[in-house]
Amino acid sequence: MKVLAIVSGGLDSITLAYLLARDNQLGGIISFDYGQRHKKEIAFAALAAQRLGTSHAIIDLTSITAHLKGSALTDSIAVPDGHYAEESMKQTIVPNRNAMMLAIAYGIAPAQNLDAVAIGIHTGDHFIYPDCRPDFAASFEAMEQKALEGVASIKLLTPFITGTKADIARQAHTLNVPIADTWSCYKGGAVHCGRCGTCVERREAFALSHTQDPTLYEDQNFWLEECRKKGATL
Amino acid sequence: MKVLAIVSGGLDSITLAYLLARDNQLGGIISFDYGQRHKKEIAFAALAAQRLGTSHAIIDLTSITAHLKGSALTDSIAVPDGHYAEESMKQTIVPNRNAMMLAIAYGIAPAQNLDAVAIGIHTGDHFIYPDCRPDFAASFEAMEQKALEGVASIKLLTPFITGTKADIARQAHTLNVPIADTWSCYKGGAVHCGRCGTCVERREAFALSHTQDPTLYEDQNFWLEECRKKGATL
């Protein structure tokens, strides 16, 4: 089986690519420029493709950006600080983003004779993002069976969907993923900010998995202070 | 209810826009440039938007074109002549095209506070294109309920899905659609070729609906000759 992996350039999706490569299933990498302010992540996807010796398609969706109002990822709205599991993080929803990316990947996979599309969604995404949940994934795969009936049969692989980001961090170490060459921060600055939802989640994942985090955060202590405020024991 | 209509610039989708406008439901028009050789159709969508006084989003998907090999619509493969209901017409399939277009429309609709997305698929499309069939449409709408859960609730309108193209031709006349300002031909030449699947289907639809066809076809007699070959009584 050969698989087209949707890779943003973040920890989850690059670990996904390394997992597929280990199993000799990586058939290509696809990334999307949808006008996200942290589009520097795509360079990390490109680096992963190069290291894994696979093709890298970068799909330009910036002509939709002006029509996708209302997300802190693509608009002038400030990226909120704090934990993913907070209401304020809903500002980072780009409605239907995963359905759009998956539909395009499913358009490309048959042309490249690939058997599956893979995406690195996990349980930590579920609270905020409806298009990261298991029932969305099942429903999307069922829809594609209809859309491609008689043309192709493409599976949807979501190997992390029942796991946590800490599980992914652990797996990244096992797979020797070059973790410092993955990009999570929504702000897209020179280094990871350490304060936005995805930085907090990244920091927490390495802590909870008791593995080393080589990431340089501008605010190294934000997550620790947030934990202390909540009375958590580390 | 306000609706985002997917309009290629063809007879079906422009009639769809006029139908929604008559019912005061047209909330915007969206068209896609996916590298189709007949991209002149988009100018007819733009003209319809202008006449109907609604917004027109043109989404540039040309960065996917190089990855979508194998269709006569986007590749150097010749567009086949003949009737839609022939095996050769499968060369005109762009795998997953409708799922891609619908997913993007469903990404944009919530940002514009629209209630539904509409697409002009009809029974004549069903034989060749799996992503024009009723079970695809139902499955897509169900998938989007999951993808946008808690974010938005967007209906999928397919008013022509159980009708024929002849029904659409009849409705186009009833709605005073400027039929000469719609574009079907897959070859995208100066005038409609009269020989490709969509020209034959267009010509046939007006004949079967006993309505006037103002279209100028380069080969005006191809469809008639094809009918005679098959022994059809006109």
C-alpha cells in the first residue's frame, strides 16, 4: 500500500510521514498554503519530504483566503494564548479546513495510483476542531467511496486518531524524527512563541511523554506557569 | 435562506443561479479554475453574477492541475466526440472534482453567513460521473454535518438531481436565462464544437424539450447524424 500523507510541517504530520516511511508506505507528501500566518511550517514539510526521499506537492489555496473570514490563523485577529481546551481557541478554527485538504488529496491520489490518504489528527484536536473527530473521518471516507465509485478506491488512514499528542511525541522519538525541524507555532515568528494553543500543547506533549523537547520557545515558562495556576502537580 | 451557488458557466449551473435568484435565495456565486481547457466558461459565470447582482468568487485551483493527470479536460488527451452515455466519455472524468469544489464552497459559506450550497447536477451526469449521483450528494451533506459540527449548519441543494438536462433547458427558457451566454463545450474554442459529449448533450436537451437553442455549433449536424445512425426518430 502506498499513501499520500497530508503534512503541514508540524510535529504530528511529520511523525505521520516518518511512520509511513518506516513501513515503506510513503507514496508522497502534500501540503497546503491557505494563507495561514504560520506558513513557514511548509518549509519543514519540504525538508521532511527531502529527507524521506519522496515527492512534495504544495497546493496553493490562497485564492480562498479572502473568503475565509473569522479565523485567527488567516485573519488579522490575534492568535489567542492558552491551552487548546479553552473556548478562546475556537478562534483558530478554519471552517472545513480538513475536508478541503482531504478532498484535494483524494483528487490527487488516484492520478498517482496511490491507495490511501493519511492525516495526523489525534484526540487533543477533538475538543476544538470538529473536522478532527473520528465520526468526521469515517463519514469522509464513506463520502469518498461514493465520489470515486468506479474510478478508484482510496482508504483514509488516521493512525493517531485515538491517541494523544503525548503518544505522538513518544513515537516521534522512537522513529528518530528530527523534532527541532518540525513547526507548530500558530504565530509563525522566528522561534516558537510558547504561548499559543499549539505551542502549549506541544510543550505539554513532551512533558507528559517524559521525552526531551528540543524546541526553543520564546516564552519557555508560560506552560509551566499555566499549570501551576491550575494547581497541577508536575 | 441564502445560498452559495457553484456555477461553472454552463447551462445547468447558470439556470441554477437564475432559479435561486427568482426565489430571492441567491447569496453568491463561486467558480473554479482547475486548469480546464474550457476555462472561458468562467467568463459566462462572471456575466451571470453581474446580471443577477451578486458576488462572484473565482477560486484558483491551478496548482493542483499538474497532479491531476488523466482527464481530457485538463490534459493533452483529446476531448472525445460522441454521446455522454458512451464509455469513451470516462476520459472526461476529473476524479473527485465535485467533492473538491463542494468542500471549498462549504469552507466559504460559513464565513459569509450563508445557509446552503447549491450545485446543478442532474440525471444525465449520473452514468459517467459518480460525484454527480444522489447517493454522493447525500453522503457529502452528511459528512459536512460532522465537519462543521458546532460551527455552522449548511444544506446541500441539488434541485436538478432527479431531472434531465431537457428539464433544465425547459426551465432555462421559463426563467429567461440568456442561453447564448452560457458555455458548455469542453474544447473551449471560439464557438461550441457540436461534437464533444457536453455539446451533444446540450443540443439534445433543447431538442428533447422542444425549445429553441440559440447556440452556434461549429458542427451543427453531428448530433443529428449520430441520432440517425442509431435509428432514432426525431
